[in-house]
Amino acid sequence: MDLGLTGKSVIVTGASQGLGKAIAIEFAREGAHVFISSRSEDKLQVAVQEIREMTGNKEVNYAVCDMRNENQIQSLVQKVVEKQHTVDILINNAGGPPAGQFMDMSDDDWYGAFEQNLLSVVRATRKVIPYMKKQERGRIVNITSSSIKQSIDQLILSNTMRPGVLGLTKSLATEFAADNILVNTVGPGKIATDRLMELNEKAAEKSGRSIDQINEESIAEIPLGRLGEPEEFAKAVVFLASSANTYITGQALIVDGASVKAL
Ligand SMILES: NC(=O)c1ccc[n+]([C@@H]2O[C@H](COP(=O)([O-])OP(=O)(O)OC[C@H]3O[C@@H](n4cnc5c(N)ncnc54)[C@H](OP(=O)(O)O)[C@@H]3O)[C@@H](O)[C@H]2O)c1
């Protein structure tokens, strides 16, 4: 299948490691011109070098951008447009919100999660839509969580913010369908990244059990019997963002090895 990604201008936010980086690697393999961003310049420099070497694609660049900061989002999009003339594809991603239950969270925690995981999607989307409308073509994929289908214990902030992104995704898909801008969300189940390890370490600390026990229990809940690999997740995202996807929009895809039981 031809994904039609050669030379396409792509932004992947929150991409110095983990799922964002895996997505950027797949786009680079397909010959797209990719900008990655995150808060840490050091990590971004290393990631860009690695992606260029792995894929042989030199059109991989970075810009520092904290997704909680509107000005930085604005200058990220400006930089991309200066170098690549437009934005064909936006992948909205950032770090996950802190773990915890309802009574653990202060107003600051709630505002922080809102800014990082919901308002960031609004702000970045608002900046790229004019370019996509002008060229009558665009793809946006919002990275969320399996919590858009089934709430996750100890993740009250994710359980609240992610469904907001699903609602936003559906509305954007309808509003911009006439401009041929397709908008979807992909929710990871348990994919082997630092974030998952951090959550498991926190669960071990809280329950007084060993990290190995927590990891084993976590895997036992997955019908496919293993964690997902970042590239398995990335391939689904890249397909939805590609020119090969012409009719899937407003949808939520969960990549979870059949863990979520909700329909
Ligand atoms: N892995 C899973 O199984 C899983 C499951 C459910 C949901 N998710 C969600 O999927 C997303 C990606 O997960 P992951 O596993 O790849 O996480 P990760 O390994 O923690 O990576 C997060 C990435 O986001 C960047 N980042 C963090 N906060 C940011 C901010 N405010 N602005 C810009 N960039 C930021 C980090 O780089 P810097 O430190 O350089 O900023 C890093 O590159 C997260 O939202 C996570 O909650 C993951």
C-alpha cells in the first residue's frame, strides 16, 4: 500500500522519546519531512540524530515546545511553516497526567492536566487548521489513552481529560470534513515505554509489592499476553494520518492487545 507520505510536512509533539518518537520514526521511514518537539532540547537533539541515522531521512528536525505554553506552540508551527511551507499532518501528543485518585488532586493538578492534555490539542489544532483549509487537505491524530473507552484505576486525570479529547476529535471531524481534514484519536493500552514503567513503579510503591509482581499482573490482563511495542502503536497512527486513509474520520482506535472490554 502506498501511504503517500513522501515529502509531507508532519509535526509530532511530545516526541523526544516513547510513542511520539516511535511515530516520528515511522513517518521518517516513509519519506515525510518531520518536525519533532518536546520540552527538552538535549533529548530532542539525540532523538533527531537517532531518527536520521535509523531511517536515512535527513528531513527530520526539532523545535523545543512545552505543550502547556501557547506561545511555544505558535512558534513551533511558525518554524515548521518557514522550513516546510505548510503543515499536512499534526500528531498531538504530550506526557501523561500524574497518577492518583480524586482526593489526591489539587486545583493545580486539574489545571495542569487540562492544559497539557486537552487545551494543548485545541491550541495546536487551531494553529494548523488555516494551512490545512487553504490546501483543502489535512490529517490530525490525537494521542489519548484506552481511558477514552474504559476508566483506569488511579488515573482520575486521564479518565477525565482524555474523553474530552475524544469529544473534540468527533466535533473537529464533523466541522472540517468539508475541507478534507480527517481527525481521529488513537488510544494506547499498555505499550512498553518509560511512562508505563513509571506508572508500574508508582503502583508497586503504593501497594508494597515488587515491581516484577506488578509487571506480571499488568501483562496477565492483556489477552495477547504481552505489552505492545511502540512501533506497533505508531503504525496505526501513521496509517490514519496518511493519504491511504481517505474515509476514516472522527474515530477512536484503541491499540491494546484486546485489553479493553467495553464495546
Ligand atoms: N505507554 C502507554 O502504554 C500509554 C498508555 C496510555 C496512555 N499513554 C499516553 O500516551 C502519551 C505518550 O506516552 P509515552 O508512553 O510515550 O510517554 P513518555 O515515555 O512519558 O513520553 C512522553 C513524551 O512527551 C514529552 N512531554 C512530556 N510533557 C510534555 C509537555 N508538557 N510538552 C511537550 N512535550 C512533553 C516528553 O519529552 P520531554 O520530557 O522532553 O518534554 C516525551 O517525549 C502520554 O500522554 C501517555 O499518558 C501511554
